[in-house]
Amino acid sequence: MNWSNNYNGVAGIYNFLVRLVFGSKLINSTLRLLHLIPKHATVLVVGGGTGNFVKALATQQPTCTIHYLDISIAMLRQAKKNNHNSDKIKYIQADAFCYNAYEQYDWVVFNFFLDMFPSEELRNFVVQFKNKATPGTNLYITDFKRPISLRQKILVCAMILFFKLSTGLKIKKIEDIRKVLKKEGVQLNEDCTVEDSMFFCSIMKV
Ligand SMILES: C[S@@+](CC[C@H](N)C(=O)[O-])C[C@H]1O[C@@H](n2cnc3c(N)ncnc32)[C@H](O)[C@@H]1O
């Protein structure tokens, strides 16, 4: 298979790698606003990876309708394994760029997904997504902030290089994701944002 961001080869070691480099910080950063997703919400988790987020959501908000989407069959298998094949979660293998059913969700989650695309591709994705989603859809986004310190810059460069070699990642730097989204008319709820030195978790609205 020949697409960029092909995680099939790293799916089995992804959680181990993330923990090795970031400890529990990266995974925890995705969970910081979980309590704001209301009971009975219909949630799509895009690029759901090994399924850590859907697992936490299914535990914390069992009445939510949870759909997981990922292009990688190996990631999807890991997610099912991680969730003991829970029938609370519907698994969809699809390319987020081609997916046409965004309008059925009131929450769409993008954790460490939007950072994979160079600015023009990211912009195109956001424009397409906005056309397909229902106005008022909540976006739950966790991702890297642009690195500031030398240590962060080195870490991010090493990470980009690793994923370039292992998954075909195309980016050269981390974009200011929220700025790109805001330019395309997606609204940031300043009160629903938490940040630390490397990561942000924000809720935005289409
Ligand atoms: C960096 S991982 C993030 C995984 C997870 N969200 C997390 O927080 O750890 C990116 C995920 O997006 C998936 N992905 C890449 N391109 C995609 C696409 N076009 N459509 C859907 N999923 C995609 C990859 O297979 C991978 O599982």
C-alpha cells in the first residue's frame, strides 16, 4: 500500500514509542477535556490510532454513541484489541478525506491527526470537512503546539524524521493548527482550552 501517513508498520509499537518519548503526557493531554463531552453525544474519533481515546470515552461516558475511524487496518486491529472488541464502539476503516458522513456527529475528535498534513493539505481538509459537517459541530482537538525551546525543537525534529522514515510523513514543521482552523472560520472556545509546554487540547466549533 502506498499512501503517506501509513501507520501499518508502526501500529504494534506505537503505544510503546509514545510512552518511551513522552511518558504518559501525550496520552493524558488527549483526555483533559473529556469531561466536556456530554452524555448521549454522537462522537466520531478521526485517526483513532490504537484506541486509547475511545477506550477512555466509552468508560467515562458509556451512553455516548462512539464511532472510531482510521485509514490503517493495523491500527484498527490494535484499537479493537485494546478495547476487547467492545461492541459499544463502531469501527470504520476509511480515509478521513473521503469520508462523507460527518454530518451525523455532534462531536468530532482529532487527536494528533491534523499535525500530519502540510499547511495546504490541512487547509483543504478543513474546507472539505466544513462543507460536510453540520454547523455547530464541536471539534475536540489535541495536538502539538509549535515548539519554542531548543529541547522541544530537537525532540520534534527527531519525531518528524522518525515518522518520515516509518510512515511517509510529509510535513517539515509543526503548523499552528488552531490558527489555520480559525482562518477557515472554525471558532475557538477560549474557555475550553488547556495547554502545557508542548500540547494543547481545545474545543472548537464549526
Ligand atoms: C499520529 S497517529 C494518532 C493516533 C491517535 N489519535 C493518538 O492520539 O495517539 C495518526 C493516526 O491517523 C491515522 N491516519 C493517517 N491518515 C489518515 C487518513 N487520511 N484518514 C484516517 N486516518 C488516518 C493513522 O493511521 C494513525 O492511526
